[in-house]
Amino acid sequence: MSAMSDPESLQVAISQWRAFVGDPQALEKIARSGPKATEMLAEEMHRRSLWYERVHLAAALGYGSGEAGVDELRWAAQETGPHTMDLRCAALLALAKRVGSDATDDFALALSDKTGAVREYSIMCLAAVGNGSARQAAFAQLRSWLKKPAKRPRGEMDAVVYLLRTDALDRIVELRDLLNENQSRMDPEVKDRLAQLWPEALSGQPIMQDDVGRIRAGVWSSFLRNRRPLFEGILPGTAPTYS
């Protein structure tokens, strides 16, 4: 029996782990060693009180297997109070890697978070793995962002990626209209990217069903270039669609 599969050795390794000491990938390696190790990491989430160590534990649970740890990530994604923003962000990303589209409701809930960074992580995760159940919430969030330009990029392009993954032409036309109507207030960087990736969204040109595949493919390819490292190989080369 290897050290990584020996429960006693695993427990010792987990209990002795400290953030910023030793192997920075130690928790990931433990999580990848199987369901029992994942269960132990989930239990450790309840024991630790240092916020930055809980962030590391949440991130590690994204590499786990079995049933353990998912509930802990869902709770972490909703924790509030001092130093919990990073925990919520880490938990959302871990849920995306761990359960994929089954975390869509968690991402939709996080879109109402009072912290902008959490909303941005939420829309990024929706773009990557979300199903269509959060479409209405994501559309409303994109509308809000477009009406209140910021001095830095937020989640507008990730929202476009997510909303473009629908297979319903009328919803893509609705998205095109929203972007076209708000381009005068749009962040310049977002507008430049749309001009490159989806010029019809700014010109207001009609969109036909035959155009959708080309538009979606270009926007998805850009998303992969920017976001693939965060999702570590789980994203397909072709954008998955939803009804």
C-alpha cells in the first residue's frame, strides 16, 4: 500500500499541512489520491480556522473524487464575513472542476453576491460549465454591468460566452440587441474584443442560424485562450450548448 493510499499516512500528512510551507501542491496530490483522501480533506475544512488555509483546502477539493467535499464547497461558496471573498471564489472554481454543470444553481446564487469578484468568478464558471438554468440571472447581470461602465474589465465577456452557448436563435438575437443598445456605455476593452470576435453584435446586422456556429466558435476559442489554465483541461475544444 502506497503512502498516499494509507489512511494513517494521509491523516498525518493532512494534519501536518500548513499553508506556504513545503510542497505548494501537497493538498492537490492528496485530493487526487482518491475518495478517502477527499473525505479527509473535507473533514479538515471543518477543523481549520485560518482563512487562507481554508482557501487552499477548498481549492484542493476541486481535484477530489467521490461524494465527500461537495457539500463543504457549497457551504464555502456562501460563507460571509471577514476574509471570505477568496474562499467563495475558490469554492466556486472548485465546484466547476468537481461537478461541472451540476453546480449551475450555485453559480446562479453567487451572481447575487455583494462582492464583485465573486460575481465575476460565478459568471466565469457559468461560461465554462453552466447549463441553461442560470440564463435569466446571467442576462440580468450582464445588463447591469453594461449600464454601469467600470474602469476595469469585469465579467462582461464571460457572460457573453455563457449566453452564446444557448442553441436558441431568438435568445442569441436578444443578446445581440442588448450589446448593440449599450455599446456607447460599454467598457472600451470589451467593445474592442466584441469588434474582433462578434462584429455583428455592434453593427446590429441580422443573425441567421447558419451564423451562430461561427460566432460561438470564435468567442469560445478566445475564452479557452484566457481561461483554460484555470480549469486545467476540463474544457472541451468546442463550446457545449444548452437548450
